Amino acid sequence: MPLVAANGLAFHVQEVGAGPPVVMIHGLLIGSLASWYFTAAPTLARSHRVRVYDLRGHGRSERATTGYDVRTMASDLAALTADLDVPFDLVGHSWGALVALRFALDHPERVRRLAIVEAPMPPSSVTEMAAFLATDGDLPDRLIDALPAQLRDAIAGGGRRSERLLQSLQFLLTGSSLLADLRNEPDVDDAELARLRCPCLVVYGDRSACAPAGARLARVVVGARHVVLPGGHYLHLDARDALTSALEEHLRG
Amino acid sequence: MTNGRDDILKVVETLVVEIAGDELLLAGPITMATSFNGDLELESIEFVALAEKLQHHYGAKVDFVGWISTKELDQIIALTVGELVEFIASCRS
């Protein structure tokens, strides 16, 4: 089912495995469905029907010029899961975790279990963005400085892949409303977080700038399980096996 | 290399070109030693597309995702065409 129409855009969707459904959402900019496809998804697919998709403007989904706010992206998620006839599990990384959280708050009857990985709270603190938001520069140099070393080296090395990544970043940062949407994204307040009722796993890296958000979620979300893993913001890369185990355990319930 | 592997290599090359364009072949034909990441510079999302096309071509018997689940991230990043061809051959035997 590679391309699926939703909210007037074509989304790239992939599904692997069989069993109860779990939907996994990636983070912004350098993320794509491949972020999960090559990390936690293959293991979860042994016991689950795992659906992953490229967020609007990312990977092979259509390059939308607007709609990078969490509510619009949660409505993309609603449209892309409308065919699932049972409550499903939701896993999100970074901005994708904010989208998952918003969806779980607005559609509690649709979500069985929720896993929040490295959600930036407040949203404008998203690691990839923090440095970039501070400037109005039109080249993503600062963003590149904030990337995991492996990726930064790949870009520095030049070549086909780095050119394509830079083109994609250029579009998102200068040809779309993404930065403005991020700046304007409101935080989720404690009273709303306290209304979350589905079992919730909260995972953060011990070296991540987002880590204080994990402590806050653990304090405010009723019954949340808080796991801290060795790594930074990109935990699916920094702690792939440990993160996968934590997700497996949570979804097994 | 057996004929089976020659055929699989040809299929992989055809599918890679379908996904990423034939300029990938400018540096020479794809061989068993070619790496997806270092030599072809495939994007990870293109590698997903390759997995999907292989699944369509060979059917459920080739469990690419199950195979990936047994590999370390470093091994995935260093994956060569030859390793993929051997994996497909092993599924078909």
C-alpha cells in the first residue's frame, strides 16, 4: 500500500508483520519511515502488524507547504488509520511523539497503548530545531551541527545521499511553514496530560536535551512508565536494542 | 557464482535502477561487492522501496524484514549487494 491519499496529500505508507496493529511515527527533518523500519519495527513485526508512514513533506510523502503543526499532523494520522477497526498501539519519536500524544488525547477510544520517545516539551525545544530557531539563517548549517555524528559525517562527505538530504532540508526549512509552525506550537498543559488514560511508556536519553520533558511526563501522566536509556535524542539509533526491548515489553502489556 | 545468483543480482540491479535512476551505474555495473550505503549512496527510504519491490518480486518466502531484525545497525549500514543476493538465494533453496 505504498501511496495513500489523506487530507488532500499522498502519503507513503508501509506495513510489515502480522498481529495486533501498532502505528509508528518518526521525527521531523532527517526522519522518515525508515527511522523505524530499520530499527525497532522489524522486531515488533514478529508479533505485530506494524504500520509506518512518512510524515507530510518527509521521505516519499508529498511535499506539503503547510500543516506541520501537531493538530494537522494528528489529523493526518487519523485519516491514515481510519481503516483500522480495533484500538491500536501508537509509538512516536520526537515530533512524531507529540503527534501520537495529541491523537491519544483527542481519540482515547482509538489508542490501546502509547509510547512517547523523546517528545520535545515545550515543542519549540525540539533538539534539531533549538539551534536553528535561534537564527533566521537560510542554510541549515546549525541544524547539521546538531545531528548525530554518523549522519553529520555522511553529509560532510558530500555525495548523492547528502545532496538529497540537503535538498529535503532546504525545502522543509525554507519552502514550507515548518519552522513557523514549530515556533507557534503550544505546549500540552499538565491538566490535559493528566487526562491521558491509556498505558503510557515514556522513553528519553540520558544525554538528551529533551530529558526534562520525560521527568515531567512521568510526574503528570497517571501510571506512566519512565525509562531512561543511554543516548541522545536519536534513541532509535543510539540505543536501538534497548529501545526495541522497552517497546516490546510495553506493547506486550 | 551459480546462475541463480546471477539472476538475483540482475533483479537487484534492475530494481535499484528503477528506484534511484540509472546514473547510479555511471561508476560501473553493480557487483556482489557493491555496498548500498557506501558505493551506491542509496537513501534509507530508497532501501525501504527496494525491500518492497523485492517482496513483490519474490513473494513472502523472502522475509526481508525478518532478516533485517537479526542484523545490527552497523551491519545494515555496511550491507553489500552480495549479502542481499545470498540471503535471497537461501530463501529460495
